[in-house]
Amino acid sequence: MPSQNAVNRSEREIVVETRNLSKTYRDFWGRSKKVALKPLDLEIRRGEIFGLLGPNGSGKTTTLKLLLGLIFPTSGEALVFGRDATDVSKNERIGYLPEESYLYKFLDAEETLDFYGRLFDMPPEQRKQRADALIEMVGLSRDKKRQLKEYSKGMTRRIGVAQALINDPELVLLDEPTSGLDPIGTREMKDLIIDLKKRGKTVIMSSHLLADVEDVCDRIAVLHLGELKELGRVEDLLRVTDVTQIRAKGLSTNAHEEIRALLKRHGGEEIEIGNPRTTLEDLFLEVVRDTQARPGRRARTSGISDT
Amino acid sequence: MVLEEEIPRFAAWIGPALLWYLFAGSLVAVLVAAVAWLVQSALYGPLAAGDRVYRGVLSGLVDLSGMSLRRIWALSRLAVQESLRRNVLVVLGIFALIVLFAGWFLDPTSVNPGKLYLGFILAATSLLVCLVTLVLSVFSLPADIRGKAIQTVTTKPVRTGEIVLGRIIGFSIVGTVLLALMGGVGWAFVVRSVRHGHEIAAEDLVEIRNDDGVSTGQEGRTSLDRGHRHRVDIATNGTGRTDTVQGHRHTVLTVKSGVQNGSSDQVTYEIGPAEGLLEARKPLRGTLRFVDREGRPSAKGISVGAEWSYRQYIEGGSLAAAIWTFGGLTEQSFPEGLPLEMIVRVFRTYKGEIERGIAGSVRVRNPSSGLQSDPFYFQAKEYTIDSLTIPRTLATTSADGGTRQIDLFADIVSNGRVEVVLQCLESAQYYGVAQADFYLRAGNGSFAFNYAKSCLGIWFSMLLVTAMGVMFSTFLSGPVALLATLSVVLLGQFREFILRLFESQVTGDTSIVPGGGPIESLYRIVTQTSITLDLDPSTTVTAMKTLDTFLLAPMRLGAALFPSLATLGTGDFVAGGFDIPVDLLAAHAMETFGYLMAFFLVGSLCLKAREVAS
């Protein structure tokens, strides 16, 4: 068993570091065409789920590509496991899920994972074992002999996740991981990300879906027009310090009035007192689970109870 | 067959060639690094540029050392699977169609149908195989980059060299399988197409008698098959042979069956299979020199005005002669005498009897003592290989007119060397010969094996086309890479011409290649000016010639840098019935390997320097 000091030291280890990392796309004549990323300084530590958040064109994917060595920085540097991002050997410890699963459509699931396993120089038995486990994990066992061109988007995404994990990576980079997934797939993806963290993996994900980032990320960097706007822990960034939130269950209308009076007495400004709303994602998942648990039962027409 | 240059022995040049290759490779590497530094300097300044180039070189070397066979094989397998997905096997159907309908446009009555069929099949095979692998190789990588599948590969611990090599190997495997299948079908097609027999009955033959009325044999003509028939001579012992028609002849055997029902012997004639059609002659070649019409040594023969100066001519009815010196002869190698085969071209200054060849003579001579045999007479015909066996026992006539018997090896061959003297006997007619035209038939190789060796030549071409296609596709889009590769192939086809044209342009020696470069040629076409006329000096002409030089310079560079696929082809040997020399194949193999290495390195470097996700 590693000592507590060793664990702490490991958690403090910087897995990814960027220093003044910037990217400018140029035209054929070398003239600046688009500044995709302005100088960026980041440190991502082992075991974190780090989110790159921003609207389309904000530089999230550019940052990921720079970290992967798919494109080269205009200035600054990106270090992954202490090595330059263009160093191929770092990829031994990395898994990458692109925004869309860019895989070879003429292969089936088994062949796909076997192919990517070979790229990690894995011996045949290990490849087979790993591929079987991952196919099982992403729920493609029944479809593993079908060519990927026959897969739905969700299935393609799942085999994409499997290929990203074929080498049991220490660092997983996910570009818009929930893009194109239905609510169940989204939830499974988020569960998977949290599970990866539990297994000690470091995850960097980019997304423009705020709820996804909020649900799973420990820290986030908010990018806009290629510039870092915010960086910190999610709970710190989202905490509204001048607002007090009280959540209670089973209070009567009279109790609501008493609370209002109490707020007035203390000079507080009442913002809202009432029944909170659940999220549409939670509502959808509950309906689906309910339907699966009791097939044939009619859908409810009114709202659901508090969660 | 034409052999413009001697084939050097492999062992004689491989050592210096490898050293030169390493030196040239190192020089190019230094030049590339210098150019990279200059480009980077313009963007990032000299110090940062130096650091980038250093790190790039170091990273490249580390990548090369870290290549894995398993990854290369994985990428090769992927390339094969991709090819199959693209229905590459359809090309086999196209080839089958070509073979099925070949009979429509191949003339079985041609001068040498074996050569025609072989040339056609080898050309079709080469074209289809190279075209298929070219298309596969140039579009694969750009498609992966455009479809972004490359991103899931390059984010694995894959070296760019592995991606390039994997594709080269994968598509080469596809090309190899196609070549093997087409080669096999082609071989069967050729053998089946040229295989034929003839018939001859007793009534087709007439008895030949001498002045005393004694039979000396029979002569006649065979049946007409495959568009030709042969004249037959049968000796009194019942064996005979036909004349050579369409590049082949047959043996004839008289078969007598026993007495049946009181009747006399029944006689039938068996005509053997065609000889000389699908052969693999192993020639022993000599060196050629000339003697002019006065009997004096001459560096060259006579030019009869042919633009192609491969063959030199000797004048008939004079002392002019072509003399070959053969070496390395032993009694053990040629116990029956010297099997001489001759390709003699005829240039007639008057038509004469066109069906009859031009008379000539061949003598063998001791290169040391000058003792020579009496002449052997023959008639030279166009497009045929004449054969003549110089027997062990020869006659020689001395100056006083006395004739005596001499032994070939005891009296004529000196230190393993012998001279063969060719003369044309008819005045005002000429024989045209080249060094490769006279040879001693040292043995026969297997035709099937020779055909396989020829397919090996196609394989070399296919490898180079594939590697070039992959190399260009690392930095060009698919269609542009296709055009670039085709341009290089075309450039290679005209390599010798471009080299000579550039030399002519730079030195101003119009005798090397008359007519000038592309601009001057266009000017001459438009103004209908002959290429043999010098243009009057003017500013326009000077500008035209200067522009031509600038246009030809990159072509000259390209012609020098890239391989010429035309030189890798060995179809002429097989079609001509000659064994492909191992030295030649070894040279082609080394040339192919050398270029493959270069294409692989350039492709890896370009892909490494490229942002695959930009």
C-alpha cells in the first residue's frame, strides 16, 4: 500500500502543463489568418477531471489538439507527463476521444479494437482480453461483428470510447464527449468519466454543454475567442456568495410566510420561495427507468414528485 | 533484342554505388536541414530555428529507432482491408476481359506472335497493377486526413514512419497478389495462344534426287495453321525440320508402322512442338569492332542515315567487316562447337529479290595467330534470328589454295578467345549490326522462370509507384498527388531525352538534340522551321532559349532525382526470348530499394512536419 505521503505526492503531480501556449493559423504565405488560442497557462494534476468550457470557436478543441501534438504551437509549449506534446512516446499513456468518432467504418468493433491495440504494441492475448472487456463495458457485445458503417451515432460514440480506453490510459482527453448522445448516453458518459476519476485517471474534457461540465468536472477553464477567461474549481466559480439558499421538504404555506417574515426582519431580499424545478435530464431518465422497470405502464401526464 | 549498354557485373559496382548512395543521401539531408533552418529562421529567428531543426532531427531519429513491426503490420493490414473495401479485385475482372478479347486485336499471323502476345500481356499487367496501386496509394492518406481517422492513429504511439511504411507495405501486398494472379493468367494465355502444331501427309512431300537419281531426302509444306505454314526438309534417315516462320520452327519425324493386311508400311510424319517461340536463351556476348571497306580498323561502321545510331552498317562486296571477340570459351562449355546466333539487319540500296535474304559470310579467327576458317555462308533476313553452329572440325584454305582440316579449340580458340568475322557479300547492300546482335548460345533457361523474372521487374515498378504515391500523399491532396506521381513516371519515361536535351540547351550543341526546348520547339512548329536549321540570332531567340533553359532546369533535376520505370522493365528480354541476366535483376533490385528508402524517409519527414488536424 502506498503511504499517505506518496498518495498526496501523486495527486500533486502535474500531468499536463502549458506555458504561454498559443496557436495562430496562417495562410499559404505565412500571413496570420486566425488566432485560435491566445497565450494559455494551465496546470492539470493527476486525478482531476478538468473541463474546457466555451462556445464554438473558443479554442477548446485547439487546446486539446495542441496537447495531443496533432497541431504545433505558434509559441509557448505544451508538456504532457513532462514531455513535449509532439513526443510520440507520451501517447502510450493517453487515450483520446475526438469530437466525432473518426474511425475506420469498414472494420467491425472487434477489428477496430484489435487494430488500435496493435498500435499500442499489445500482444494478442492482451488485445483480445482488453477488447472483449471494453466491448462488454460499452454495451456492444451483440453488435461487435457489425461494420461500424452500420452503427448509429450513439454506438459509434461508444466504440470511440472503447478505442480511447484500449490502453488503460492514465490521461483521457475527451472532445465534446456527450455530443450527439441521447440523455441516457449522456448520463452513461458522465458516469464513465466519474468512474475514470475513481480509478485514478486524469480526464480533460471539452464541452459547450454547461450542465455536463458542471456535473462532472472538478476544475474548469472557460475560454472565449481563444482566450482564457476563468479558471478554477467548479464549486468555487459557481458559488454565489451574496445569496443564501435554503432547501427544505414538507413545509406548509404558513411556514413559507414565516420564512418571508424572517427574511424581512433580517433585511434580506426575497428572491424565490416555492417548489424547485428538477432538470429535464432527470425527468427523462426517471421516465425511462420507470418504463423499463414496469413495461406497459402508462406515462404520467403530470409532473413528478420531488427528487 | 536491343541492348544499348552492357550490363555490368553486380559485384563490380555495388560497393562504390553504396558509398555514393550514402554520400548523396547525407548531402541531401544536410541540404534539407539547411533549407528547413532558413524557413524557420524567417518565422522564428535564427536561434529558435536552430533549436527547432535540432529537435526535429533528433525526434526523427528517435522515431525511426522506435518503430515497431507489430504497428507496421497493423497499418499494412488496414491498408489491405481498405483496398478490399474499395473493390480493388474488380481490376481482375478487367484483366480477364482484356485477355478474353485479346484475340480480337492481336494478330496471330504477325512476324513473331510469341513476342506480340508476351509484350501485350506484360504491358497490360504492368499498367493495371501499377495503376491500381497508384490510385490506392495517393488517395488513402489524404482520405484519412480529410476524414480525420488519422487523428485516432497519430494519437496512439505511432511513428509517422510506421504510417508511411505500413501503407507502402499494405498496398504493395495488394499489388503483389494482383500481379501474381494476372501473371499466372497471362502466362497461361500466352502459352495457350502460341502453342500449335501442323500436319503433313506423304502426298505433301516430294522426293529429292541427285544427278545420279539417288534420293537425298524429301521436301514439302506443312498444313496451314495459325495463319502460317512451314517448308519441310526431311533427310533420308527420316528426321527433318521446318524452316523458321514467325520466329519458330518444328522438328519432323518419320514414323513407319508395320505391315497390315498385306499392305506396305504405313508412313506418317510427326511434327514436334514449336521451337524458338517461348525460350530463354542464355547468350555469351562479345565485343564488337569494325573494319572499313579498305580493310582498315574503324571505330564505327557506316551510317545509312537512320536517326537511331544503335546499329552500325558494313558495306557489302568489300573488305568491310564486323568482328566480335568472344572470351571465356572452353572445350567443356561447347563440346559440340560454337552455337552462334545472329541478328542481322539489312539495308538495301536496291530492292533485288525481296523474298530472298542478302548473302553474307561468317568466319572464325584465332585472335593471336590470325588463322581463320573458311567462310560459312548464309542469307540474312529482317526480323529473324539466324543460327549457325560452328563445328569442332573446320576447313581452312591457305594462300596457296591448299585446304586442310583444323580443330576449333586446338587451332582457333586462343586463351579462351575467338573472333567471329561477319561480311556482307552483295555489292551495294549493307548489313546493320550492334554488339548484342551476335552471341554464342551458352545455354537455355526455363521460360516459366524467365517469365517470373519479368514479373519481378513489374513488381519493382509497382513498389516504386506505390512508394511514390504514398510519399506525395503525405503533403499533397489525393488528386494532386496522383498528378505528381504520374508526372514523375512520365518524366522517367523520357529521362534520357531530357538529360540530353538539357545538355544540348546548356552547351548550345544542337547536334545532341536538335530543335531546342519547349518554347523553341513551339516556335518552330508555328513558323514551320526545320529542327536542323539554326535560328537567326535575335533578342527574341535569345529570350526564348533563356526561358527554355529555365523550364528545362527543374525537368532536368526531376529526371535526375526520380527513377525511370522504363528501365526497370525486362519484358523485352522475355518477349525476345532471352534469359534475364541476374546481374540486371540485382541492379534493378538495388535501384528499387534505394529509391524506396528515399521515398520512405521523405514521406515520413513530410508527414511528421505536417499538422494532420489543422
